[in-house]
Amino acid sequence: YSASTGDEEEVSQKELRENRAFLNAVMETAPMKYAHQYCLAQGVEYDGEPVPDDESGFKKVLNSIWFKLYSRSGGGRRRKMDSSGFEHVFVGEVKNGQVSGFHNWIMFWLEEKKGNIDYRGYIKPRSRDSNAETNDDDPVLTLQFSWNGVEKFVGTSFIGVSPEFELALYTMAFLAGEDENIVTLDTSNGEAFDLNVKCFKYDGGSKVGSSFVEALAHYEE
């Protein structure tokens, strides 16, 4: 992926095969199977048609909303196909001199290992329980960092979850949710988070523009 919006993405046959392999792999997991069944139960539609009940058809929908290219930089008739939902959310981009997207902790970890990340710290979510402690091992953190010298002033990421968990959550928000979706995350260790799962559509509502979580509150149960 080219990080800079405005640079045309060139997708090779190898990359297309990698996308298909990724979708095949995640559709074998419980979170993505749940997302599929949830969308079917909600009777949602995509592109004017009901979401397919077979996995092959559902993977085509996933490929379209996450991997199909669109122009994020604009440019009128000469607009360049420079972005996709997956690149923005899971990989990150640079637009107007700032980091855009980049909400995946695995990408953050890989880039930090390479020395490309300058971690500036985290911002505490509001706590509705004064005894609830917030620290840097929480599963949801709002971070400040720079990536290859470009600033990300605020960005929230899950920490330690699987890619299929994030993909499933954001897919359900895109297909069956709203721009903002309030949920509670129970970590099963006595802590819980109130989250706003945000999802913004792009390219006429047919593709993921951005999706991420915002920590509203953190408390102990």
C-alpha cells in the first residue's frame, strides 16, 4: 500500500490472491461467522440486494466494502484510486500532512518494531467508577504517536484483539448499524468499557470510509 493519499494504488494479481486468502481465512473464524449470521438475522441489504446467505457470496460483499479501491483525495475527473477501507482502517494513510486511519494494534506493533513509530502516550477515557484504573494494558486505548515523522494526534485502537474480531465488529457496524453505535465491551476480567463504534461510509455508501472505536467510559463490575 502507498500511504499517501493522491498516489494511485496499483493492485497486483499477487495482492488480489492475498486478499482472497485473507477473506477465506477470517471466514473460518467464529467472529466472522457470527457477523454473517447477525447480518442475515437483521435482514440487511448491500447494493440493493439482501446480504447473501452463503459464505462465498458474503465474501464477495466483504471484498467490495473493504478492498475495492476508491478516491479519498478527490481530484474531479482525474481522481486517483488511492484508498480502500482496509488500507485506511488497518494499515493507515497520510492525508494533508497528518496520519489518517491507522486503527490496528498489530500494524502499530510491526511499525514500532521497525522504528517507524514514535509513541507519545495514551489518553484516559472517562471513568464512571472512581476506583477503576486506566493503564496502558487496557484492551482499548486512545493513542498519540507519529508515524515516519507524521503526527497522529489522537486515535483509538483495540489492543490485543484478533483481526477477525475487528473486521467482524466493523462489518456489522457498516452493514447493520449506524454512523455511531454504542456498545459495552465486557473483558471477562471484571472490567468493562462503554464504546462508540463509529463507521463512516464512502463512495456512495458502498465502501468503508473509516471505522474505529471511541472509549466513552471504563469501569469495574
